[in-house]
Amino acid sequence: LLILLVTLFCRIRVMVASTVCEHNGDSSNDQMSQCKMWNRRIIKRQSMQYRIISAEACETMAKRIEEAHPDRFTFHPTKWSKFPDGTDNIEIGGFHPHNLLSGEHVLFLASFHNNDVTMSQFQVIIVLLQSFVESLTIVLPYYPVGTMERVTK
């Protein structure tokens, strides 16, 4: 379902981006400047490329996004494991041999299906934010609802 939404989102952005603002000779300077600004924004949107980092549960989705749009998305696999004492051992993709994410637009596919993986992903999000990325977009295809044990009586 999410891959369908991402594909639809990309197609909508392309359709919107392909609508070029045109002005005729008798338009005002404000209209002309707005038209130029809109056209620059369209060109910028069409050329945006994202680096994908994903939670373990979303890796297949990330690979499918990259396969569908290889010119816009680059997937960097992340190794999610635990040390023998139970603490996280996470190797985030895109950092070796050097930081490929600095100054780039990053798309993080998250999955908060239980508290353990949620905290691990928060750690990765913090590292990404401290890595001088241009922008960080977090996609959360499933957000668990509140359950009864959180209700006080």
C-alpha cells in the first residue's frame, strides 16, 4: 500500500511539476516574478534526489522505491542487530567509507511496531539529524494506536 502511495506521490509531483507557468506580454511585473519563481521551484522539485535509510521492517519497501525510481532514490542498507548484552548494534548505511548523507535529502522509512525498535529508530534519527543532512523526511507507514494499558482510572 505504501509503495503505491509513494508511486502516486511521485506521479502527482511530476504532473504538478510539469505544469509550467506561462505569462503573456500584458501581465504585471508581480505576475511575471511569481511565474518565474514557480518555474524555478518546479525545476528544483524535479531534480530532488533522496537517500533512503529504513527500519528493518521497511527494507523491502525501500528497495522497491529505489527500483521504481532509481534516478531519484538511493537506498543505503542499515544493519540492525544487538550486542550479547541486549544493547543496540546499529550500522547505518551511507556512512562508510565516508559520509554520503551530509548535505543530502534523506528519507527515513520508520516502523514503530514495538517499543524496542521505536527506541532504536529514534537513535538513528538523532544520528541523521546530527550528520548535517539537508532535510530529513520520516515516513511512518504504520503508527500503533493507544492501548488500554495506558489508560488511568
